[in-house]
Amino acid sequence: MIRVMVVDDSSVYRMLLTKALQKFSDIEVVGAVSDGQEAIEKMEALKPDVITLDMNMPRMNGMETLAVLSVKFSSVQVVVVAAETRNDAERAVSILEAGAFDVVLKPKATDSAPMQSLREKLHPVIKAAAERKRGVKRVPNLSSVKKSTVVSSKRMHGFKPDIVVIGSSTGGPAALFEVLSKIDSAFPVPIVVVQHMPKLFIETLAHRLNRDVSLPSMVAEGNMELQGGHIYFSPGEIHTDIVCSRQKKFSIVLNDAEPVHHCKPSVDVTLRSLEKVRSDMKVLVVILTGMGSDGAIGAKLLSEKGAMVIAQDQESSVVWGMPGATVKLGAADQVLPVTKIGAEIVRVVSGRVR
């Protein structure tokens, strides 16, 4: 049984969240409190595995609450429940970078079935958060895969990519900062990031990275031509295709197709679009922490066409779903801790493949 504490200053949302979670036989709501200070005071008595945490609360807000939890109750997992507003997006991205497990959006006033929408979003995230607390991995560990290891026999001598594509989900904001902060301004090729987040949250993340890392970071737009040494985020709520011209220039085409793996944007959609680029264009694929398996099939297809694939290792992943599935399919050429991936990207793009 997963023990959950609901923390929200709105009595309406406390009731909505509690009712939504009580429908699941594997979840017990052990408490519903109105602010972070009350949550901290009741931690010892209620012993939750997972906390759903509002951003804006009196006495102790979401960020302040996480700061205390990370010191006093570090094993408890925090799922941010936020409104889709710019203020909440900025706070939520900060709290994700600080160690929260994931973010779930509150239902909109226009939602026809807000309770069902909330249940569908919350349940898989809370299950994954509880598994992380208990040390359970979502993809079985592969005994032959050790961190910082090469797992492919594919010959990569002389490999020098023309583009880097990074896919990430749960745990992605912190992992992306760790990876991208290791890449300096002289980086010669474009980087495209597909992160599972709502539209405003992706815009906030791109803006923060533009401020905090060496490379310019922005949200991609339709028909935008990609420049070397720039980071482009797939916009929220729409897929991103990458096309290549005869002049070997990459550009963005936005694709409003149905979600893939329940994701929009989907890493697989972006990777599969690169199947169609000219055969002399080389791709480096990086699959970071995330729930599910999005990106694994696309990485496998590109690997078979000569791409190089790096997967984040299990130990450093918040959830070893996406990178684990990539390894399980045999697509990964290297499995690395997140602290080493940025330097490895720089080394590979320089043409210094082992």
C-alpha cells in the first residue's frame, strides 16, 4: 500500500485530490493538510511514502517545504501538483531542479471530467515515486550493464555527429542541467531536446537554461533552421519533426498528430523523423531519465542506421524507464551516469570516439 499525504491550501483541491486517490486500491491517503509547515509537523505520525505538494501556500510554500523534506525526510518522494500558469511553471521547474520527483497539472476549469483527468495523471506518477522510495526499478537491472560501460560492438571509429537529440521525462530538468552545463559555447552542432512537460513548463525550463548554461537555449518554432551551438526544446503539446535540406541544414516541422506512448511531444516521433534524413548525416541520441519507454524504439531504429546512442545509467536515473528500455532493446552504445554524459557528448562530437 502506498501512503500518500495531500498538501494544498485549497480545501476544494484537498478534497478533489483525496477523492481521486481513494479510488485506487494500492493507495491510502493518510492525511490532507493545508500548508507545508503542517505537513512537516505530521510527517513522523503519518509516515507517507509520497507527498502531493501545492506550490503556493501560506506559512511554508512548496519550495520551502521541499527544502526541509530533503534534509529531514529525504526518502519521501514529492509530486508537485501545479496549475498551468506561468508563475506555477517557474516555481515548479525550480522545485523539480531541486529534487522533486515529477509534476502533475491541476485540472482546468474547462475539463469535462476533472476527476478522471486527475486520476489518470496522478496514479502512474505516484506509483513510480513510491517504487523509487522503496528502491524498486521500473526496468529490471541487466547484470551485464555496468555504469560507464560500452555495451555495443558497433564500430564507431571516426563517428562525428551532425546533430544531437536528447530525450527525457521524469527527473529530466535536473538531468538536463547537469548534462548541458558541461557543454561550452564552442559546441559546433545543434542540440534538440524533447522533454515531457506541459507547454508553459517547457518554456520556463528553456528560459532558465538559457540563463544558466553556456549555449543559447530556446523553444523551437515551426520552420526554424537549426544552428550549431544552440539548444532547441520541442514545444509542449505538439510533436517535433526534424528535416534536413540538400544543403545539410536541419530545420523544425511541428506535427500535431495524436500522442505517442501517451506523450506529446514524443521522443520517438522526433527520432523517427530522422530516419528520413540523408544517409551521410550522423545523429547522436541521448536518452535520459524518465518513466515509460518513449525514445527506445526510435533510438533502436536510428542505431540500426548508424547513429550512436548514449543511455543514462540506472543508479543516476530518477526512473530508469526510458533509458532502461533503450538498453533492453540493445540500442545503447554506452550507459553512463548523468555526471559523465555532458563530457561524453563533447568528446563524441569532436570526433574522438574510442
